[in-house]
Amino acid sequence: MKLTKSERMELQRQASTRNGRADAARHARLILLLAEGLTWAEIRAKLDCSDSYISRWSQRFDKDRLAGLFARHAGRERYKVTDRIEARVLARSTKHQPADGSTHWSSRKLAAELGDISHMTVARIWAKHGLKPHRLEGYLASNDPDFEAKAADIIGLYLNPPAHAAVFCVDEKTAIQALDRKDPVLPLSPGRAERHGFEYFRHGTLSLYAAFNTKTGEVLGKTAARHTSAEFIAFLTDIVIHQPRGKEIHVIADNLSAHKSTPVKDFLAAHPQVHLHFTPTYSSWLNQVELWFGKIERDVIARGVFTSVSDLKRKLMRYIRHYNEQPKPVKWKYFDTTKRITTESIGTVH
């Protein structure tokens, strides 16, 4: 097959283009290989094509030259998803459950249910409207009738704390297990994560009391075998001792019964500078110490190996000491004050 100079230049341009059609580039490479004198067997190996493919496009080039290399089939019109199809998919996705008893739809399952659309069409409609049937999120709504007042009181302590007063977020992390691995821990190595054996020994549990200073980020910690009212009072006493004599102290705590017992009330009566603020029910997210508990859980507890309860206590307290060398307060922000909690109530701290 002989080519003119202009034909060769155009074929080379089509064969090397990165923005054109892939089939046009393949046709151009075929003709260039034929012009170089390669056999059909060699061309089949290079282009991964059949003899009929070589015969068809070489004949078209012989007859019409460059114009013959364009595909005759214009392709079908792009499938359009109409508003009616979208409405059917959305209605079935959000208002009906699969007939087989499944808890949620998959794109293939819904396409089979509707019958006349593909699973990719279902997936595109879901993506367009932000539907993710495979995802599940949990939520917890507070049923406290005084939610707004209590939340505003606590947020006010974060945003506008009383002058010359200390604000502490206090809670217990209970039933921390001292787990020891039966098999040796295989350390981290290139291409391989740290591995722990599945079996473990339980050496007992303890509770960790923590008071998070909202101004400095420092944490006062104490371990205890149980989380009782007496232990809570002892921890409040530790907080008072670590502050200047007579300094006003505000303590944010949850609604555990041990925090509201008669001995606790007696302690507050004997220490008028200590004020206890309770979060609304089911609203632990308002207590900043929960954020710090999440940190110590990730850093120490979740992957820790503890040979005894004493070893667990030692490692927890060592972590607290090192954390307090560079403490970080929580940068609390409340962005939308138009919802539920008003700016007027936030500004007032009792």
C-alpha cells in the first residue's frame, strides 16, 4: 500500500492524537503498518484485531482514501433520563422497601424492580439527588424539656466564662478493660500494619475520672475501681485543692445519679465556690471532656496491651502527664444561633 506525503502526515497525526477518537487512531495505525509492509499476522499481534478488521478498513482506504477511514455508524442517541423516570426512581427509593425483605435498596435491585432502566441509571439519579441507601447514620435526640436553658448555660460558660473563675468539664470513663494479648504483637513494617492476636486476657477494669480545664486545656485525672458518689466527691475535692483558695469553680457534668446524690449536695453546700452545671439528657456532645476521652481512647486504650490493672493505671496517668506538657483547649464555636438557642440566653451565666 502506497501513501502520499500528505496522507502519511495526516495518518501519523491521527495515530498519535490524545484528544481524538480511539477508533480513528486505530484505523490510522493499521494503514501505516500496511504501508510499512507488515504482514497481516504481524498486524494482528500489534493491534489485537482480526483478519476481517484488516480487510474491511484496508478496502475502505483503497476505495475512498482518508475519507474511508471514518466510521459509518454514527452511534445511537444518548440515553436521556426524563423527569418521569427520576420521579419513579426517587419515589421507589424513599417510600418503599425491597420485596425480598432487605433493609435497603441496591442499584441493581431497584433496576430489576422497575424493569425498564439500568442499574447505572439508578446510580446516576441517586448521585444527582444525594441518595445513599447503603449508608446508615445514627442520631440521639434529647428529650429534656429544659434543653434550651441548660444548653445555653453551658455554651455560655464556654463562650463567655465568668471573670476570675475556672471552668471544668468533668466525667468518668467507666469500665476500661485491662486487656493483655495472648499472642505477641507483630509490629508495624513496610507494607504491613501492626497486628494483634485475636485472643486476649482480661485482668480487670477501672474507671478514669477527668476534669478538662476549658481555658487551658489541661486535664486533671484520677483512676478509681468504681464510679460511686463517694469517688465523685473525692474527685471534686481534688479539683478544689488544685485551685487557689476561694476561687470560683464551675463544673460541667452529666446527669448520672452519682452526681446528684445527697452527699454531693452536702459537698456543694460546704463549698459555695463550686457550682455544678448539668448537661441536658442525651447531650453528652455538650461536654468538652468527651472530646478528650475520644483522644485517650484512640491514643492509649484501643490498641493498648496491659498486663494488669496497675499497668493500665500507670499508662493512663503517664499519658495525662505528657499531654499536660502541651495542652490544647477546645475552640468552641456556635455558628447558627437562630436555631433553638438564642444569643440572649447564651450570654447569661448563672
